[in-house]
Amino acid sequence: MEKRIVPAQKFSADIALPGDKSISHRYAMIAAIAEGETRIRNYSTGADCHSTLGCVRGLGIDVAGSGTEFTIRGQGLDGLRAPAADLDAGNSGSTIRMLSGILAGQPFVSRIFGDESLSRRPMRRIMTPLAQMGAEIRAREGKFPPLEIHGARLRPIEYALPVASAQVKTCVLLAGLFAEGETSVVEPVRSRDHTEIALREFGAEVTVERRKIAVAGRPKLAARELAVPSDLSSAAFFIVAALLVPGSNLAVRGVGLNPTRSALLDFLTGMGAKIRVPNLESHNGELVGDIVVEHAPLRGGTIANGLTAALIDEIPVLAVLGAATEEGIAVKDASELRIKETDRIRTVVENLRRMGIAAEELPDGLVVPGRQKFHAARIDSFGDHRIAMAFAVAALRADGESTIQGAEAVSISFPEFWETLARLG
């Protein structure tokens, strides 16, 4: 599918966005092993999160509902059943990596696979700690999906993450729920902590000391009434749109503002962005607020070290923004981007160049000089939702009509994206 994007005039918009993908995944997985009926409102509409619901159903858990509201009838830690067929994670790295922690603690064998893109993404980072805990995992060529997981009686471990990853951390902590004793993960830098917050909400004992997170095994998890905040990663595209198009202003309502995710707002305000958060409340342990943005000239900046891990999902659209800043944007320590749905370093640089933007590809990042002009172009999403959305935003600042090929990729995380973008005019 192709989408044509015309340049935008200044806009004023007030929008609400779908539920946070990271939180939706975690609520669904933990609800499946809790006891009782968990109700989730504003569940993500993205295909990835619905892959998680499909896998939960495949494990014998009753999931009822549609749209953004679901009820999951959990059966406790020992209530999952051996799946009658292979579990399909679709395009979702979150599903296969995090759910594998739960599957490792089951008294049965399961197989989980994904689409062509997911089948090229390495899984050794979860296979290593799960093997240390006692599970046996077989993979294509020793590292690629499908994964055949031979569950076992797990033993607790302390695992030092070689690379910061909220998905790997979550995998180990979820596996730790099935081990007798305390399982802990030590992070090189702090990553998003939705798992720790969700586990506490369901009744697990979780302790955090600096960068060490520990969970006590064999808790009794209780069903909850939950509301998912809107997704900050989705909001990022519209925030950048307002910063790109002169004279624009934007309000985004009810956004998750977890401190481990709000580095985006800190980074942008550090460049000179006019961003306010007029309302801030706590819902189910997560901070939620409104974001108000006004167009302003931006200096530019560098994303490196721990900041890279905190902004890993937003880097494609921030690279787009960099071309319109005074000093540009440099991204370092981002080799993780090369094993996402696409090699996002390569695909970002290629599409920037198609739009006449000078950009340098580095082994672990990229450099985009500032004070550049976007030209109309034919953009390829390469089947990657974040690439499609980032360059749809870039097209708003172009000198003519641009075309996004593979526009359907946005359904992976944000099916309403094109409709919401159209509201900006």
C-alpha cells in the first residue's frame, strides 16, 4: 500500500493515542498467570500486542473482548496448558522474547515462531540466561526463531545483562516467577521499568537497588482492573511533527510518562523545544499526563551511552528532526538498531538521502547535519512501522508531495496512524 503525503501548513491539534505497546504486552502476559479475571482498558490496537493475546489464548487462557478492552481469565502460575499448535508471535520481538521467560517455567514443550522479519532476529540473549536457569531451548542455526522451549523446574540466578534490554530483563524476571528463591537482573544502564511496576501491581515482591532488580519466586499473583496509558513512542511522531512545521502547536492527552521513558521529552527540551506537561497523575503505578508542544527553533544534540538505550525506539524520527535543527543530531552506541524489524541505521540513512538530506552512516549510529531542506521523494518503509511513520512526518516538511511505499507496516504498532496524521492537515 502507498500513501501520499503533502506538505503541512501550520496546525493546531488536540489528540488522544492508542495504549502503550510495552505496557499492553506485559499486562496480558502477567494477567494470564495471575489468579482471576483481569480487565484491561485502552489495550494497544497494534498487531504486535494482539500477537501476544493470540499466544495467551494458545496456552489455554480465556481472553474475551475486542477493540481496546479485554478480559483475561488467569489460571495462576501453574494454570497454562501445552499449546495444541505452534505459538505465532507475528512480527513482535517483545512477544517472543518476553513470553519465552514464562514458557521456560512450564512442564511442557512449546514452539514459538514469527514472520519472516522476526525469523531473522537473534535470540541468544534470552537463550543464555534461560539455559542457566535450567530450560532447554532449541533454535534454527542455534539462535534464530522458531524457538522450541523445553520447560523445566527453574532455578534462580543473578544475571548481568551484557547489553541493556528491557525485553531480556523482562524475560528473566518472568522466568524467575517460576523459580524457588530470588532471581535478579543487573543492568549496565537503567532500562524501562514497566515490568517491575506491573509485577508489583499484580502482587509480586520486587526489589530494586540501583541497577539490580530482583523478584521473589512462586508469588500468588492476583487479577487487577487496569488502564493502559497512551503510548509515548507513538506520541513522539506527532511531537516531532509539531516541532518540524513552523507555527504549529499540539496537545496529546493521557500519555504514559514513566521516568524511564520520558528521556525523549528531556532530550527535546534540552535542544530548545517548548514542551509542557500540565497534568501528571499516577495510574496503576505508571505516571500519566498531557503533553503540550509549541514549535520553536532547535539547537540539535548527541544521543549516546545510556541515552541511546532510553531513546532506541525514537531514534528514527529524531534523526529526521535533526536535519531541521541548527546543529544536527549525532547518534552513537546504537548497534541495537541494526537488529530491529530492519537495519534501522541503514534504512534511516537511505531514506534521508532520498529526500536530499546529507546523512552519514556509522557502524553503531549515524550523523545528520542541521540546516537542511527536505525534498519530495518516494520513500520505502522496508516493511518497518517506525520507518514508515518517521518519514511520513519528514514528508510534512518537504517541498512537494511524497509517497510512502509499504505504508501498511504501521499496523504493527499503530493502525490509526494515518487517520491521526490526516487530522494535522
